[in-house]
Amino acid sequence: MHPREQTIFALSSGRPPSAIAMVRVSGPQALAALASLAGKVPPPRMATRALLRDGARQPIDDSVVLWFPGPASATGEDVAEFHVHGGRAVLAALFAALAAFDDVRAAEPGEFTRRAFENGKLDLTEAEGLDDLIHADTDRQRRQALRQLKGLLGDKVRDWRAEIIDASALIEAGIDFADEGDVPAELTAPALLKIKDLLAEIKEVLAAQGRSERLREGLVVAIAGLPNVGKSTLMNYLARREVAIVSPHAGTTRDIIEVQLDLDGYPVTVIDTAGIRETDDPVEQEGVRRARARAAEADLVLWLADAQREKILAEGAAPVWLVRNKIDLNAGPAGGAKLALGPNPDRGQGCAVEFRISASRGDGMPELISALVRFAQDHLGANDSGLIGRERHRKLLQETAAALQRSIEVIEVGAELTAEELRVAVHSLGQVLGRVNPEDILDVIFREFCIGK
């Protein structure tokens, strides 16, 4: 039997132990498994209490079961759910009982969602939205993923695809009636108008994108500087817990330490790097090398320094904020305002922004955090209007726009060429929805899901 014709099961709730665990079964054997284990089949979509027994009629657990006949189910197949107590022994017994049935096996990662996709319950953008929703760390990520799951992009793509097909039908009709005098021109003109309007709309969406993709990945902020300037103390303050070792000895941080933060709903990864200095210690040299490389890849670099003037040694295209730490040990007030320092000869680009703080005492930290939130708003977007959440979506829409542009340009050469370019555009939009995707692309996407989804 083909794997997709087999019945699958998996834990679809949190990792045990837990108060309640939900085990989902999907496929042609779901009904038989439910009837055998529960001793009955409840009415569809009605929660029913049942004592589960294995094949030897030994009790497994007192549970709640539900029955969802296909195609009116999450996967489009027959689905049974077992809500049991979330102990490891209970789940192990239930899994063993399910695996004892013929053609019933444990699910692979993403297999439930893939079956829903293949049975027309979800398009690929909605499936990706579900994956993003599962992995959302902040409220803004959750809202963006939920919009995709509800079909925000998929519905728009379906509308665009239908408009292109309509325009293509007009072009094809013009080709068919090429011998009828003015008929081709009468059909081609409205088709070109439709194509131009659609192209302008897609270009507008593409021009506004980038931030939604970045919101999914989050902002990366690197804390860099010379040794013993308080980088780890600042990291611990931002994380509100001790994630980095704080020591008065230079070179304590040898490797890169990362922590995930939620700043006003924006996902921010803060990186504490090794102190950048010349050293003979090979381990510390590697830490410095990694620190330079990670800072160069960051979206923002916080260059920590003490009260004295020093060079900013960070490299890369990211903006750099100069953060003067330990103001509790040096004269000078905390910095509430950002100060432009002018061109930075040490970086050869842009200008720095300065803050004065005490990471150990908290002076100036509210101003620095507020500035980080504003930077995240500017970098990731302050609203939730973005349509494109993944690089895959953006590239396919760019291909669609390019095909539409070519369809307009070649109309004078021949309507047949325009019709062919419109077919390319329709194909690209179909790939966004996943209806014409090669099998290997689908495998890559669904492998990213967790087991039970």
C-alpha cells in the first residue's frame, strides 16, 4: 500500500507529561481503530467519553473521543481524535494499540497538513501560514501568520490568476478570429488594459514588501566592543536574566551567546560577542573572529565603550550605535537623546548614534530600549498590511510581474507570444498556491513542520 493510502497517527498536542494529550488519527482505518479502542463510534463531531482498551481488551485510559468523517475533517480524510491523560505511559500504550492495526503507522513531520493540502483543504500559502503560526514567538508574528492561514495572500493570488486567465481568453479569442477584420483589436485592447492594471497592482505589492519577510525572521542586534566594557551585563539586562557570564577579567566571553527577545511584539535576537582585541590565545582569537563575522551580518550593532573616546571597530553594512556604558563610574548624565556624531572615519560610512547608560544600574536603559523598538518598527514594519511572508512568494510574484511585462511588450510582434507569456504568469501564480509545484519542493516545505501537524 502506498504510504499516502495508509492511516497515520501522532500526538498533536504538547510534549508529555501534560494534563491532557490529544492523539489524532487520519486515514481509511481511523473508523476501525476508533470502534475497536473505544468500543463504539460516537456521533460525528460530538465529544464522547469512552474507556479505551487495547487489542487484548486491557484498559488504556478513560478518555474523550471524537469522530470526523471525511471529507468534512481537517485533512479531508476520516479522522478520529483521542483526548487522554498526558502521561508518557498512557501515550505509549495508546500508540502501541494503534500501531497494531494493519496499515496504521506513526505520522511523519507535516504529514497531516500535507494531506489537508492534497485534499484541497488548504493551499500552500495557508499551509505555510500554519507552520509560521506554530513557530510564532511574538504577537506580531502570530498576527501575520494568522492572516496567511486565513488566506490573505492565497485569496489575492487566486483573484489575480482568474484575471490573467480572463485576459488570456480574450487574447486567444482574438487569435481565433484573426480573419474577422476589427475583431482581434476589439478583444486585445480590453485584455491589455486588464493586464496593465494587474501588473501595476502586483508591482505595488512587491514594492511594499520585504518587511513582512523580515518580521518572520526577526531583527538581529549584535552587542560588540572591546573586552570588559559591559557587553554581557547589557545582554543580561535586556534578557532580564543571567544568560552571560559577567566578570571583571577581559576575555571571559569566548563564544557567541544569543537570546530571543520580544520587544513590543517584534522578534529580536540579541547577540553577545567576544571582546574584540588582539590576543595570543587561539581560543579567544576564534571568538574574536566569530564576533566580527556575526556583527557584520547583524541588522544593528550596539558598540559598547566606556566613557573615554575610542574607535568603533565593527565592520559591515549595518548601522552602528555607540553606547557609552558605566556612567555610574564616570561623570556624565544618562543619555535620553540620540546624538549624531557625524561621519565615522573608522567605518568609512554613515554616522554613529550615541547613548549613555549604566547596564548594571539601569541608567539610560529605558531610552535605549525605546530606540530599539523604534528601530524594529522601521526595519520590520509598524503595521500588519504585508501580503508576502516568504522569499518564495516574493520570487514567484516577481516572475509573474516579469511575464506580464513581457506579454505587453510582445503584443506588436504577435498575439501568440502574448498568450504564451500569460501562460507563464498563470503558472507562476499556481506555484504560489502549490497547485503546480514539483514534488521535491513540497517535500522540503512540509519537512519543516513538526510531527502531529
